[in-house]
Amino acid sequence: MTTDTLPLRVIPLGGLGEIGRNMMLYEYGDDMIAVDVGVMFPDAEHLGVDLIIPDLTYVKEHAHRLRAIFLTHGHEDHIGGVPFLLREVTAPIYCLQLTRGLVQVKLKEHRLADQAEIHVVEPGDIVDAGVFSVEFFSVSHSIPDSAGVIIDTPVGAVVHTGDFKIDHTPVMGQHTDLARLADVGEDGALLLCADSTYAEIEGYTPSEQRVAETLERAIGDAEGRVIVTTFASLISRVQAVIDAATLPADWVMAAIVGAAGVAGADYPDRPIRLIISSAAGGSPDVVSRILAIELVKQMGQQIVIDNRPGAAQTIGTEMVVHANPDGYTIGYANVVTLAINKALLPKSQQTYDPDKDLVLVGQFLSTYNLLGVTNGFAVKTVQELIDYAKKNPGKLTNASAGNGTTGHLGGELFKIMTGTQIVHVPYKGSPQGIADLISGQVQLMFDNLTSISPHVRSGKIRGIGVSSLKRSPIFPEIPTIAESGVPGYETNAWGGLVVPVGTPRAVVTKLNAEVNKALQTSTVKERYAAIQAEPVGGTPEAFAAYVKQETVKWADVVKKSGAKLD
């Protein structure tokens, strides 16, 4: 692509159409930057060859024009050639923390550590290099501290992904920043340089979380030694193996100690596993983590968050049901898993009975939903949305955090009360639905205030209505849906802690007391208030009575709306 005078030159020195030695030059006028400097490992035909590096001839000839080197992550095929390049040129290096550490080791081996200028950045940081402005953004990959770069050039934006995966449930918690990519796409990108080995193969690669589940089954069922091979840099896989290997020991310990032992005064004396049946970053995850941080302080033991989304939140809940009832596996349960699923799921898909298989510890929050629309959608009020939907039946799409959520049924209730036809699009969690809402893939979304409110504040999503009967204190300018032409419309989301049936009463009592104590702290109150979540608290019995009430309510909504799993 060119302007009136100068072209942007994109020069692949390696990695294009091959696996390894990734290195790309971007050149405009007298300014040049490099993204990654990797190596390739030789095949059997390359006898006597240890490494294959990019052809650095052009860089050496124009060394005075090289403004900076940007590294996306710490794998050899992206950083292994750095020492060979720095023997020929001098330029600052920009990368994330772990990548810096791995590069420093290499430079030390080549006796170049003293002459290297390495700057640590974080996702969101912007670096100016000549005419280029380079922004790092987070991506999900098999090694921590992975990033892509958005290169602002005089002729337009270039997106260079580095190695990435769109994994909505990454085991290390690092997501690909789809919202930022959506922003770039909306503004217009000149070029996308995407590293993706299997891009030409139809379909998708399962989440790394699936591998962890498989390892747990394989190692947990093994009677003897298990040998696992993996790349050393695949840290998440190594951790998954370690986690799986500890599970049998926990089961054996529980069997030895027995229920009486774990229910004693020393509970808890080891880390607790908190299973959340929703994706990381969604409302259940956010509110649970806020509470968990405070419980760790009070109880003096680590609480390990384990996100297990999918199947209308039944996967995670089922894991709690079948866990050892010793107090060391607890779960977040909500309106979906305790009330809605009984009416919405076919009997054949109801793999547990919340009344018989779970013990309620205590409710800890309640919140409302917000109706948001994508900025590219012209409507600005609920009434305008209703009018548009009636004129265009079946043409609008409504995202939700998943089947059976209050976002799903709240949307169904909205349709039945307004006489509109809107297509429901379920996601595995709020973050995924919100990302597509921001990018304009869907037009509207009913979602918990806790997860959608940051994007409304930033202006990425337009909020047009809240599902409470009173306006939200954090968005007083947004009217309620009830006052916007749908009188009586109200939905709320709530959640609490549960444990498997058989958990000693002393453990339940202890957990309930700790939850109530945490909810009274200023930290939890302030953080819940910031995301418009209301701390509830109370006894297990009060929680049980509320669940019963909500079960009747949502069964009626399912019946009247005709809601089904999409």
C-alpha cells in the first residue's frame, strides 16, 4: 500500500509459510522495526546444522535505520535469533517480563548481555519507534506473557498477532484481547499478519481446559506410575499435570482422616478448591474472586479458583456434586444452577438434583442486568429497540452468557412482554458475548451489571435499560426497562456457596460464618458496590427458602415464554 510518496514495506525474513525463524520487518522511509527474531530447528537432511536463522543480510546493510525490536513471546522460534541479530546491529528490545528473562539467558550464553538494551512492557503499553507507534495487546498462548502488536504507520494500522489462540477458558487466565482487536477492526486495519499454524484447517481447537480434564481422569484412574511428555515451555500443561497428580493424594487423605477429622477445629488446614461454573471474567467469576480474596485472609488458606463453564453451567456444578464431601471442594451456585435449570433443561440432561445433591452454605450476592446495544446499532432507547424489532422480526440477535442464564431468560421475558422476535445467541460466558457485542457481531445483550458495566463506562457499549425496578446508582442516566415501555419487567441474578451432600455440618457452619464475616468487610462492600452487586449473607436456611421461591418464579417464566435451549 502506498501514499503519494512512500510505500510501507513488509519484509518477511522468516516464518512465512514455514514453522520457525519468525522475523518480520516493517519499513517506511528511513525507519524500520523488527517483530520477532526466531530460529528454526533443522530436519534430518540438515546434517551438522544446529540452528537455522533468518537471512539478516538486509538488516545488516540497513542497520542504521533499525529503530527497535519487538518480541511477542518467549518461544525459540520467535526469540532464538536475537543474539545473532545483536552481533550485527544495535537497537532497543521491547517485550513482556517473562520474554525478557528468557532473552537475557540467551544473551548471557552469547556474552552479549552487557550490550543489550531491553525494556519490559505490558499489554496496553505503546512504544514510539521512528514513524511507528507500537501497542502491545494480550493473547492466549501456551507460554505466559504472550502478546501481539498493533503497529500504527503513516498509511494505516497493522495487526501482528504473534502466536495466539482464541481460548475462552485459558487455564492460565490470559485471554486474547478480542475487544481491543474489535476496536482496531472498527477503526480499520491496513494489514493483518496472523501466526496460526492450523488456520487452513476447518473447525477449532479445544480449550486447554479440556486437556486438564483429560489428565485428571487419566492420572486419577491410574494404579501406578504415569509418564507425561510435554514441551518445557508449556507451563500450563506442566501445572495441569501437577494438579492432576495431587488429586488422588487428596482423596486418600480424606479417606484416612474421615469426615470427623476434617470437620474439626483445624478446618481448613490445606487449600480449598472453588469451582465456578462460568468462564473467567464473567459476573460469577468476578464476584466469587472478590469474596475469595477476603476468605483467604480470614481462613489462612489458599482458595484455588477453578472455572468450568459449559452445558448451561452444569459441568462445574456436577463436579461439585461428585467431589469428596470434606469441605475442600466448594462451588459457586446461582439462579441458573439452583433454580432455572430445573425448569429449562430436559429431564435427560438434568444430571443432578440441587435439592438432593447439594448443601446450601449461604447466599452472598444479588445484582441486576443491563440491556446494552452495540454502538453501530442506531437505537438509543428501549422503545426504539422495540419498534425496530417489531418492524424487523427475527433480524436482531441477542447475546447471553449462556443457556439458562438470566441474560437468556431475561431476553425471553422481554420478547414475550413486548411481542417481539429476537434471535438468542448463547455464549460460554459474558466475556465472549461482550466481545462480539462490541465488535457488532450481535446487536444487543442482557448481562449482569458486574461484567458489562466497565464496557458501558468506557463507551464501547451503549446501555439503554436496567432490569431493576429502580435506576442503578452507578448509571442513574440509564432508565429502567420497566419505565421505558415494559411495565413490570424485572430480573435479577444472585449466587452463593454450595458443597456436596455429606459435607459435615460443622464445615457448613464454619463456611457460612466466614462468608457472612467477609461480606461485612469494607473491602468487599466497596468492591461489590463498584460493580453494582449487593452483598446478602444470612443463614443456609434463609438461602434455601429464597432458592425455593426463585425456582417457582423462573419455572413460570420458562412456561410462559416458551424458552428453550438454543
